[in-house]
Amino acid sequence: MLPLPDDPRMTVAEAWQAGREHLAALGIDEAGITAEVLLRHAMGVSRTGLYLAWDRLLAEDAWTRYQAHLAERARGRPVAYIVGRREFMGLEFAVDERVLIPRPETEVLVETVLRLTAQTPAPVVVDVGTGSGAIAISLAVLRPDAVLVATDISPEALEVARANAARHDVASRVQFLEGDLLEPVIAAAVRADVVACNPPYVAPEEADALPAEIRDFEPRVAVVAPGGPESLHRRLVGTALRALKPGGWLVVEVAAGQAARVVELLRQTPGYRTVQTQSDTLGWERVVSARRDGQEGSEGTGELLSPLV
Ligand SMILES: C[S@@+](CC[C@H](N)C(=O)[O-])C[C@H]1O[C@@H](n2cnc3c(N)ncnc32)[C@H](O)[C@@H]1O
């Protein structure tokens, strides 16, 4: 491992190079881009700001912060937690260890919801297990007429999601409810056009084999399904029928390799039709959707909605 010098008298370019070599020597992936992101965070500058300062001496306090960030990364802490944010659907979300870091694959779920609701005016969308709020908040931003309800079993996650809703100026359009899966939604008599969910999908017995970056830093409640993913999917599929309007859609993100089983579950569950899947950029079936039986518009919208619309 390369020692990082205490002497900060180096240019920004030299500091980047030292950080890159340090991370690479530790076997950390994407050492160049990681060093750049951490250096920018330490300096408090944009990418352009970094390049404009490229040949200047790095300030001592920035060097101290940069060393601390590199040390955190070296012990495995994900970059998104170090810098406190992650981009999702072109929007910036604050993240910390209370929430899962939103993944690019989850954008497939958001795109699916946007497509399925394209012809529905003012759709009511429930995001179960909202975490940072990435799904609900990006939908609120991208569909300004939509009404969002976001749930999570973790009160800490809901704090982060509420702050993100405020950050994107949609707090008045997203109702946050704490509780198990759809329980708080059913209790509030919400009737949804879409129930979307990116549930934890790792079985407890697989948790130890997760990459350390996930296992040691992301919240276990966000990653591991206590009774296994099958049982969680079964509960979600069963209870969603009570939260969906007739003709409404259940849209679930699944782990690579899980789609066939969830498709089968939906096909075997009376009350659903039109089961379909969407794939991510790597070709994995990532999102499974199914429609609740019944005629669209044959039921009211539920009681919770009046204060929101
Ligand atoms: C895989 S993370 C998804 C977070 C976020 N929706 C995203 O896509 O980035 C799963 C989320 O579900 C929440 N969760 C886990 N079990 C739950 C349950 N039984 N009921 C409600 N939320 C749950 C976790 O706290 C976590 O925020």
C-alpha cells in the first residue's frame, strides 16, 4: 500500500494521482474516478472546478479531508455514503447509512411505472419500502400530477426520505407512512393505480456472502428479507390486491434470476392478469408487473387521497 504523504504541498493533479495509486494498490475498483469524486468532495468543487484548479496547489485543509475520505474508502465504506449523495433518475438524493444506496437498475422500475401510468390522469402510486425515497420522489418530480404514498418499516429511512422530498420540493405531494409492507396503506384505505416495490431480496442464509461493501455498510433491513424473498414476495402479492384499484398494477423489482419465480407466483394468484417483465441494461429481467383484475374506474379512489389532491 502506498503511503500518503503528510505534506500537502502538491498540485491538485498530483493529489489525484496519489489517491488513485493508493486506492488501486488496495485493489479498489474504479480507483481513478473514485479518487476524483473524493477529491472534488474534499475541495467542494464541481468537475469543472477540479479541472480549473488542476495545476494549482491543493489547500492543506482539502488535503486533510481528502486523506480522510480515502481512508474511509479503503476500509470499504461506499463512495455514496462518504460524499452523502447519489444520483438517481437525473436527481440528487441525500444518502447515509440509514438507507440503501439507490441502484441504476431501479430506474427500470421507475420507467415502467411512468409507462404504465402514461394514460392515467393524476395516478395514485404507492412506493413500498421507500428507503431514500428515490422511487416515490422521482415519480413525484417526473409526474407533477401524481399522488404518492411512500411506506417503510424503518423510521430512520423515512427521515431520510422526508428530507429528500423537501429537497426536491415535493413534500406536499408525498405522504409517508411507517409500517410493514402495505399494512399502513390498507389501514389508510388508499386505493392505488400502482403499487411499486423494490423489496429486500437476499435470504438470511446468503447475507454473509454479500460483498463487504453491502454487508457491512448498507442497512440489513434494506437488503435481507427475514423469512427469505419468497415469503416476502408472497405477502406483497397477496396484500397488494387489497390496495390496488381494479385494473391497477403491481410493479416489483427483483434480483437477477428471481423473475421467473415471481412471474409464476403472480400467474398462480387469483386476481392478477397480464404478467410481464422488463429487463435491465445487462439483460436481466429486473421488474415484474401484473395487473389487478377488474374494470378500471369501477371503484373510488379511497379516503386518504382527498387531503393530498
Ligand atoms: C431494497 S431497499 C429499497 C429502497 C428504495 N426503494 C430503493 O429502491 O432504493 C428496501 C426497503 O424496504 C424497507 N423494508 C424492509 N422490509 C420492509 C417491510 N416489511 N415493510 C416495509 N418496508 C420494508 C427497507 O427499510 C428498505 O428501505
